[in-house]
Amino acid sequence: MLRSARLSREEYVGEWFPEPLLADPHRDPERSVKLADSVSTAALLLERLSPLERAAFVLREVFRFDFAEVASTGAFGPHPGGAPLAEAAATG
């Protein structure tokens, strides 16, 4: 029996891949749905903005740049899409 086990053993050659991580068992399904809805809403919002407005929005809302910092990038005038940015934030 031991001899047959030794002969039938296969050597794995190649890269080892760890087991997939299991989802957190304490995760709240309602929170997951709300997060997915907010991400969908944000994606729709960003699609409605022009590329410059989108850049200003991301710099302002994600990276917390103030308006002067956004304007200092050189891509915007003194008011980096202030009205569209405020309008986009109000609709989101």
C-alpha cells in the first residue's frame, strides 16, 4: 500500500496559487446593495460630465483638492468648472 501511494504521487510543477479568499461572513447584504447603488449613481454622474469637468470633480471629491489646487493644474481657468461641479455634486 505504501509503495503504491509513493508511485502514484504526482509532483506539481509550476506556480502555486493560493485558495480564493472567502467573503466576510459578517458582511451586511443591505450595505453591499447600497454601495453598489452609489457606485452606479457615481458612474452615471461621471458619464454626464465632460472630460475636464470629470477631472475637476475627481480631483475635488476624491483627492480633496481645493478649487485653487485644481486650477493650478493648468487645465482649468480660475474657476475650474465651479458651476458644473456644484451642479454635479448636487445631483449625486
